[in-house]
Amino acid sequence: MTTSPTTPPVPGAAEIAGDAVVDPATGRPAGRAQLILLLAASCMSVLGAVLIAPVLPQIQAEFAAVAGVEVLVPIVLTVPALIIGLMAPFAGAIADRFDRKRLLLVAMVGYTIFGTAPLYLGSLGAILGSRVLVGVCEAAIMTCATTLIGDYWSGEQRSRYLGLQTLVATLSATVFLGLGGALGAAGWRTPFWLYFAAILLVVPMARFLWQPARPAADARTGARLAGVPWRLLAAPCLVTLFGGAVFYALIVELSFVLNGLGVTSTAVIGGISAVMSLATAAGAIVFGRISRLSPRVLLPTAFGLSAVGLVVVFATTSLVVVTLGAVITGFGTGMLLPTLLTWAVNRLSFEQRGRGTGLWTGSLFLGEFLAPLVIAGIGVGVGGLQPALAVLGVAAALMAVVTWLALRGRDEPLNTGHL
């Protein structure tokens, strides 16, 4: 297994083969099978985040008689993000103290059970309740999957795979958005069938993943876990809180922007959202090629692109130009997420990785949950959804300047993480 750079190797710990950790049971290093399964698990939170975005207007029409439906329906999409934000740090503590693999397997089963519940639930309140439980499962899935990527690989390979995690997640978002729009034509409940995907991964995960071995000293003495480096994580987590709102703003609001322009077809809405998601994937690909650069370069670039895109969405009533703005925003956020993730995770040792990853994950998803609430509040003051997106764009531009100034003199590359 991995050790802190200030601690000598511990006898009995898992060995390292190049940049990959060796399975203590088989002697084989982590490879393609483990990577595919962990990347697939990472897609589950994306499925929960974007799948039903194209059918939100249909859900709102279905429950039009419910008081406050205009606020409650977007929360159906975003409440899992709130629960992830609140629960991911606890999931990280469990992962560090006990077992990453078992927690992941249990969460995958629960994800299917609760994710498919809206297929038969008849009230908006019950659906919201099921979405809360989905969020609990997603908190454990995201924390464990990201932590295991950090456990199984190190150095440049770890940075590359964390970037690949964002790339695969955004590509899956493209697929899920398209499927959500297409399936939504058969009714707003139909997309929820896709939550059965998680249960199909449980058996291969049980077979091919393993819990990394703990240091022999910890196993014998039950020593307390190494403390989390709060000072090192504070900046990445705070910036990620805002970055989560920027990332999620158009995912949840684009369908309403398009409705305001007269677009009512869920297939068209899903298609345009999928194009934006492809742009996010392109941003993640670019990150993979320039990850050697420092956060001082990458963060202002990513926030700046996102700001430009959001302002473009505000400045027009043209469907083509709005789509262009969404593409620019998506490209920026595609660079932003892996930059923030590697910035945080590469600062953690094995004993800290679950909790640190949980804190970062919680920050990201709390920002995502707050996005529609903040935009709705701003919209009341500035006169509508599109002006509110412009305000968020200006804030993103300011964050680009702040990160550039705050990280001055801190030009370490992202791929210098330790084991």
C-alpha cells in the first residue's frame, strides 16, 4: 500500500509495481479491470445529476398543484448533491477507518434500490425522499471510487487517471442527457429505469477490486489515523465549493433557458445539453494534455472560459448563440473539475485519502446543490434566469482573477502527488 512521504515503508504493506499498487492476494498490480470499474462507479453520480434534467419541465407540469413546485422540482434533481455534500466527509472517514471496497459495494446496491423508486412513487414528497437516499449512496460511491484510484496508482499515472475520471464522467453525461431526453418522450418516469445500471457492476467489483492493505503497525496497535492536512485542503475545498456551482448551473438551468426561448421538445433539449457535455469532455481531454501546468495557470483559464460562456448565454435570445455559450461554459468546466480534484487529492497520504477526498467531494456537490437556489435568488433581484447566469459569469471571472493572484509564486505542477 502507499505510505506518507515522511514515513518509511512499513513491513507487510502492499508493494508498489511502478506507479500501481499490487493486490496482496494475487500479486498483480492494479490495471485495466480496476480502472474500468472505478470509472464506471464514478459515472453513477453523473447519472443522478443529469439524467432527469431534460424532463424537469414535465415533472413540474405533473405536480403543478403542489405549493412551491417551481423550487421543489429543481431540487428533485439537485437534492442528491446536497446529501453528497453533507455525507461525503463521513463516507471518507468510514473508508479510512474501515473498508473502501465493502462500503462501495453496499452503496451500489442501495443506489439501484432508491434510484428506481420514482418509477412507482406517487407524490412529489416521496420522490424527494428517495432522492435523498440516492444522495447518501452517491456520497459513498464517489468518495470510495476516487479514493481507490488514489490508492491504486501514484504520481503521473494517478493524475492522468483522475483526469480520465472527469473525462469519462462527462462523456457519460452526454449519453445520459441524450437518453434522458429520448426516454422522456415516453413519460417523465421512464429515465429512472437506468438506475438499474449500478447493480450490474456489483459482481465484477466484488471479484476484481480489493481493499488496500493497511500498515502493519496500524493493524497491530489500532493507532489513530493520521490527521487531515486542513491548511493544505482549505483552499482547494473553498474554490471547489464555488466551482461546483459554476459547473452545475447550466446542467440544471439550461432546459429552462431553452423553454424560455420556445424550445419544448425534450429530445432537442437533451441534444443541446449533450453537446454541452461533449464540450466538457473536450475540456477534460485538454486538461490531460496540459496537467503539467500549475493551478495558477489552469484555474484562471478554466474559470475565465466558464465566465465567457455564461455571459454569452445571457446576452442573446438566439438558440444557436445560447448553444455556443453553453459549449464554452462546458469546455471551461471540463478543465476545472480535474484541476480542482488533482490539486486536492495529490496532497494526501494513504491514511488521509478517504477523508480528504470526502471533504473535496462534499465541497463540490454542496456547490452543485446551491447552484439553482443561488441562481433563483439572484434572478429575483436582477429580473430573470438569464441575467442571473450573467451575474454568476461575472463572479466566475472574479474567481479567475482571485486564483491567479492568490497562487502567485505557487507554481508546482499538479502531477507531483505522493503515495
